[in-house]
Amino acid sequence: MNRVDDEMKKTLHIISKIAVYNYAKEDRIKWIANPNQLSMVALVGTQIWWTFSVLDVFARVAQGDKHAMKNELKA
């Protein structure tokens, strides 16, 4: 049973990596609506990219761009 569990984890890891990679290449709505996309993978991928965006905004604010958050919200 542990081997099955280990293989499931490996498979989800691979699927998640592919999905997160493809997030930046596709339209967000099409990426989420993809019938091959697992819901939990879509949630993880969206949260990864959201976190990246927020960290990028904080870095831009630290560099003096006081309108970085407003610009990010417009995008």
C-alpha cells in the first residue's frame, strides 16, 4: 500500500509541475477549464503564481515603485 501511495505522490508532483509551467503560456480561463486539469492542481498552480506576483510587487515597492500594487491589480 505504501508503494501505491508513493506512486500517487510522484504522479501528482509531475502533473502539478506541468500545470504550473503551462499556466504562464495559456489564457488563465482556458487553463483552468481544461478538461484534463485536476481541480486541486488548478488551485495549487493559481496560488503559486499569485504568490509569485505578490512577492514581485513587494520587491518593486522596496525598490521605490509606490504604485506597484495598483499596477498589479489592473493587470
